[in-house]
Amino acid sequence: MIERTTNSEITFAHPFALSSLVAPLQAGTYRLVVDEELIEGLSFPAYRRVATHLEIPAISVEAGTRQFLQVTAAEIESALRNDAEMAIGWPTN
């Protein structure tokens, strides 16, 4: 199976919460890692997302340690939308 990984950066202007975390994360820029696999048998290349991870600071005594938190694309999109709405003063749901 052919796989590919895409890295991108996303920026939050405000602290944000994710369902898998106990406390909100600070505003800032985070690395988003998306793993996809090739859908075989098609006459054109197409990929299916199999995992999405957000790189966050680890709770550790060692400075600079990072960890990857598995998230859903929908949860990240919702958090980014809420952040944008807070920036322009719209109420979040």
C-alpha cells in the first residue's frame, strides 16, 4: 500500500480546547500531520485520510519535548472556525 504524509502549520490566535485534552492549549502555531493511503484500483490517483495528528508540547521535565495527539479533521476544522469567529467577535457554538 502506498502512503503519504503531509505536514502543515495551523495557527490559533486564542487558546483552544480539543475533546481529548483535559486543559485548553495555548494560542500559537502547531504542526498538523496528515497520513493518507492510496486508493487502489482507480484510473486516477486518489488518497484516503487514515490519521491526523497535532504536534503539541509534551508534559515533561525535558525542554523541547513534543508529542503527537491524534485528532479528527472535523475537530481541527471546528477549532479553527471557533478561533476565527472569536477574532471577529462572532459567538461560538
